[in-house]
Amino acid sequence: MTSNVATRWQSFNSQTEINQATTQRILDAAKEAIAKHGNFLIVLAGGSTPKNVYELLAKADADWSKWHVYYNDDRCLPVDHPERNSLMAAKAWLDHVAIPKSQIFDIPTELGPIEGAKAYARTLAGLRTFDLVLLGLGEDGHTASLFPGQTVDNSADAVPVFNAPKPPAERVTISQNRLNDTHEVIFLVTGAGKQEAVDNWRKGVKIPATLIAPACGVDVYSFGVALN
């Protein structure tokens, strides 16, 4: 599946170092996209490592008026629930910079998985190729809400998820095919708990993260895992 796609592994020596490198790469990608397209389309990940990056972005100087923000997935919870990816990103970053609210596209998972996915698919309809997709890696090898042992649904740009193996069971995720329609992917992988998933990935085991295999390849920024 991924034999012809480059996976570029980059290991960092500290949490601070990986956070700073990721932040700088996002800011550089934004400048490049704005120069080329007039705007920057970024897809955000949830989790603790991206949160640290978002807090750095909140202090950065950028042409925020040209940024368009999307999410790779979210949980079917109320909009003010602390485990919503959109709420985390808003508090850490988006509420503190001048990105127009009309250019921040939360997944309306409060509508439930089916209606939330339909609504987000409409949001993504006709959108050009993403500039940068941020992704995490679960201990089970999942990314976004693409989980092991579940049938991959590429019926739309955004699809419902049921029976997720980690709570909450109901979610909405951008589909594999749409996540692959991007100019750049960065996986953020930190912590010894991810070691087995990383080992499997590097051995060629088809974990869900390997579904993300755009022509541009992927960059994996890692800290706290051994790249054996």
C-alpha cells in the first residue's frame, strides 16, 4: 500500500524541540501556500502534542486573514465539551489570533455522526487540495478516527464513525481519500506508548496510519520513541 510513498522520519531530542520545529514548519507552509494560492488550508489534529504546538502558534506572527482551518476528526459531544478537538484548538490558539471566524470550520459533531458527517462533507465540497494535514498516532496505530479492524469508508469527504474502540464510540472523520488530497502531511508522534505502533509502521505492517499515503509522502516528527 505504501511501498511507493516516501515516509520521512525525523527524531527530536525534546518536547520543546519537536513543538518548535512543527510550529515553524506550519508557519513556513502557510507563507508558501499564501504566496501560491492566496490562502492556506490547514487540517488540525487533536491530542496533547498538537495542543502544545497550537499554544506556540497563538504567540506567532502570521497573515491570519488568509488561514482556513479544518479538523481531521472530532468526537460526537456537545460543542462545549472539553474533549472536543475544536474546543481545545480554540482555547489554545484560535481564540487568540485574527483568523476570521468564518474561516474556522468545526465539524458539527453535536448533530450526531450521520448528520455531522453530511454537513462537513458539504463544507469540504469543491475545496481545493489541502496545504497541510496534521495527524497524530494512537497506541493502536489509528490516526484521525480511522481505527484498526474497521472498514474504510470513502463514500464522502467526511464520514461517520460508529463503535470506535476508544470512547466516545461515535465520531466524524475526514475520509482516507480526502486526507490524502494534500500537499503535505505531518504526523506528530510522542511518548513511549506509541513504540509498538511505530515499530509496526516501520516494519511495513498496514496500520491505519499507513492509509495516509499522498503522492507527496509523509513526514513523521517523533520524540520519545526509538526509530529502530
